[in-house]
Amino acid sequence: MSVFSLGAPEIDRLLPNGGIRQGALHEVAAAAYRDIGAATGFLVSLALCSSRNSSLPILWCETVRPPFDMGRLYGPGLSAFGMGPESLVFAMPPSDADCLWTMEEALRSQAFAAVIGEIDGRSSALSLAVTRRLQLAAEESATPVLLFTGHAKEGASVAVTRWRVASARSGTIFYVDEKEMLPGAPRWEVALTRSRGGKPGSWIVEWDKAMCAFGVVLRSKNSLAEQEHVTEHSPSIMPFRQTI
């Protein structure tokens, strides 16, 4: 079974075979509405991990009307994390059902290193049968499919892993004056709520663009109590969306 590492042994060892399955459906959700920007940053980083050894582009599917009322993807924010325009194909299907169809066909084409789709978890187009079709297409093509469901509660899904993401205070830059309030390395509070064949867990994680890997800052025992939510100091909060 082919897997990709997150670069963080503390997380990889809880996953079956020491990493995330390539040919499988993985679900990412924000802990709350205010965390959608942060969760987008985590999603970008997860996709980069999955495609670090591939020369193929990543497909990102979002309906013509953005599903989370947060604006379109913001190119400079993506590039800051390592996802340049040359590595991304952006599709805007007219509806949720069309978005899911596009994702499935993209997986079967084997033309992409990873397929990402944004579908509100409350959408009537999202069902157990649909996620099963995505899972089967991912298995056949050995391509990871990442489903971003916003801040909706977990619904019926055959996703192999499920991740809930909240914003966390960014890392410290030691070589600048603290008064400058410059953001350091992006961090998230991440909970692995489902891992088929593995174990759940929660951590404060940090993204290392140069290594294209995550690092665990600390293990979180009480995910929303140990770190307060912040709307500043963290480039993982809102550089990925721009209003239109």
C-alpha cells in the first residue's frame, strides 16, 4: 500500500503503514467558521505533502459560487506555502454535483498528483454513495483525493482519515523586534478524528515550507482549551482567500 509521510513521526506512527494512503479519500474540516482560512492553509500543506514526489499538477475544484462565503483562493498565499501557479489547475464547476463529478473523472484520468474539492458538508449532493465512488476512483488511480467540507459537522462518509483544523498562534521569529508583530511559521491545532486502521490524536503542528513537511510543536490533550484562537500573528489564518 502506497503512503505519503507528513514528516512528523508523532503523527505518522498513528497512521497505518506509517503514513497517509495515497489512493484514498481524506476529509478536512474547520473546527469553526472562523477557522476556514486556517483549514485552507492546512489543506494546501497536506496536498503538497502528497505530491512532493510527483511532477503532475494538483487539481482544485470549487464551484462557481464559493461554498464557504470566504472568497476565492489567493495566489500569493498559496505560493507562500509552496504551491506555485505552475503546479495548480483550478476548476469551477457550476454546482456541487458537478464538482463531485469533476473530482471523480479527474481521479480516473490519472493526470493529477492530487485532487482537492470544496463541498459544504451540509450539501445535499454529498452522500455516502458519492464518497464511496470517490474512494473507489482514488483506489483505482492510486491518487489521493482531499475533500474540504468547511465547518459542518461530520456526516456520512467513507473517508479513510478525517481532520479537524483550528487556527493557532504562529511561530516566533527570533531575529526581529517583538514589537514588529511579524508572523512566523504557520501553525494549526489539528485533530485526527478518524484513521481507518490507525489511531486518533491531536497536536499543534507547524508547516516547514523548505522541507515540505509538518512538525509537531506539542501534543494537544484538550484541543480547543490549550491554545486560544487568534486572528492575527498567523499566516495560516487568511492569506488563502480574497473577496470578490
